[in-house]
Amino acid sequence: MTSGNVNLKHNSKLYSPSETSIRRSSAAPPFDARQLLIDKARSEIHEKLEEMRLASEAAAADAVKRKTHTESSSEAAKISGSTGTGHQVELKRTFSMSITVPDSDFHDFDKDRSEDCFKPKQIWAVYDEEDGMPRMYCLIREVISVSPFKIHIGYLSSKTDNEFGSVNWLNSGFSKSCGNFRVYHSEIVEQVNIFSHLLGREKAGRGGCVRIYPRSGDIWALYRNWSPDWNRKTPDTVKHQYEMVEVLDNYSEELGVCVVPVIKLVGFKTVYQRNTNKDAIRWIPRREMLRFSHQVPSCLLKGVDTKLPEGCWDLDPAATPGDLLEGETEAQNNVVPNRVQNSSKTPDQQRRAETREWEEKFSQTNNFSASPDDWFPEVSKFPVVSKPSMENKTSVKLPRAETSIETPVEL
């Protein structure tokens, strides 16, 4: 018994619980397929949730961009609900409008708005988002760099249009292109092609106030069908009809602005001439100053080597409405330069009569026996000096003729 008990104790010592645990832990664990599937499913769910989160963030960012685009497009037509007064706020260009325009006939207007033309404290006109015409303005605060182009500007805005009387222009969602403005929102701009032209005679006054009015010698586009009753429901086909005028006198509160139409010359895209009919001169009173749509950059054609009549302007095609660029002069403006339209005839009758008159005169140029004095009466004022050589003589070409007349130069 004793030896048996000893053996029993010895065996219990060999198979104690601690030793059994050590032996089990050293053995290879069994394959747990269920846990493996759970871990795999958990990983796939995590990846799917991450994809959904990224897609949600992208959709939210896209919605913010669309909202910003919509707000910037309609910002000029916002209404201040607290005061009930329209507010022409600053133009925030978060996107650009691409418009292709033809070249002008003579002057290169692009060189007048190149990167090196910008200086601090200048006032510049900016193209708007409505139809791409320069109805907005800004103050150049700082030229950060020229190349690459980067400047700091402050947009000019107006909260009221009461300087022109009891009108409701801003409340109706329109932009005001002349009147009193102030500098409001500022931003950094890196696009030079949003600028139209420099307002060289306008300066910012105390408190950032800027007065912009038509000045003598300017060319402006007028709303042809303008009415103080225009509102948000006025169709674009009615609003976007224009006529070009030359300003003859500066604005005054008592009289307004004196203007005269300028007429597009047949055969040109951007050349206009002042209407010489004195009856065409008219005054735009103060209460109708919002008839002015925008100023058109222009170049008076003086000393140009052309056969143009006096008083011709080359207009910037980027600020000229498309229908005026593409179409010919309208019937009421279709007069021969330097002639006054006969009020007793209709425009068509007047045009046909003038065409017949010119055809008769031009047909005479094919007859070499025709007297040159009929075409150049000023030649007869100078004495004809006979000289054996051809020195000091010039050649003058007749219209549609293949011959020339030698006329002596005044001694």
C-alpha cells in the first residue's frame, strides 16, 4: 500500500493542471473558419463605409461649387430685405465667360488693357455676366506682379440710384453703369481679360466715393427701348437693343447729357461716324440717365491713311453688342456720311436717290474726256505751271478709273 501510494502521488505530480496547460498551449491551435469570415466581413464593411464617406464629401463639395456659381451669377441682382432698397453689389468672378469677338478695323484695343497698363488707384471697367458688356467697375488697390499677372482690386458698388430721382432700377435687378459708387468687396485677381478699359478721368474721392458720368467725347451705348417701367419680367429681346451715341457735353443735374447718334459706316465692322443731322442731337434728362448701358472704348480716327470722312470713330468690338457688329446700319441711320437726310423722303427713298446720284457720277469716270475739274474743283484754284520735268507733281486716282490726273503742287 505504501509503495502504491507513493506511486500514485508520483503520478499525480506528473499530471498536475499547470503542466497539462503548458502541454496544451504548445500544441497547434485548431483552424477557426468562422472567425476568419467575421474578420474578412468586418474589413470589407470598413472599406465600403470609407468609400461612402468619400463619395458624400465629394457630393457636398460639388453642391457648394454649384451654389457659389449660382450666387455669383445673380449677385448683381440681390435685394436687401432689411431696407427694401436694391443693392448693386460687387462682382465676384469665380468663373470666366469666354466670348469671341472680331478684330477692330483700325485701332488695337487689346494693347490698351495689357498687363503693364495697370497702376494703383486707377478705375477700370469690368465685363459683367449678363451679356459680357463693361458695366461693372473696380479700383486698383495694388499691383502685386505683372508677370504672372496678379493685382488686388476693390469692386465699386451702389446701394441706391436716387441721384437720378424716383427710379426703381436696382430693385428691378439691373446694373447701374453711371452715377455714384463706393468701394466695397476686395479680392485678388489673376485674369487680365476681365478688364475692358481704363477710366482715365475718374478718381476715388474721400471715403472711397467714385462719381462716374458720361463725359464729352465719350462713346456710350444706350438702351434703345429703355423705359422706367422695366422690371425683372422684361425680356432680354427688349432690353438688349442698343444704339451708339457720342457725348457732346458733360453731365449736369439740371439738363442731363447732350448726345448725338453715331452711324455705322457701310463696309466696316467697327467704324462709326457722327450723325451730321442737327435734328438728331438730343438731351438725356437726369431722370433717364439709367438709359446709358455702358461706355464703349473708342479711338477718334485722325490722320489715318484712309478715305474716311471727318468725325469717324473706331469702336472696341469687345464692348460693342453683337447685333451691331454683325448687322448693317439700320434704315433710319443709313445716311451717306457728311450729308443730312431729307426729311421729306422716307429712308428707303432717300437711299435710292443717293445711290442713283452716285452711280451717275461714277459712270462718268469711265469717260476719259470728262473734265477733271468736275471731280476736283480745288485743282482749278492753282495755276498750271508748265515744266519740262515731272518734279513736284502728284498723281490723284479717280474713283473706279484706271487713269490719273497730274496736278501741280502749290508753289
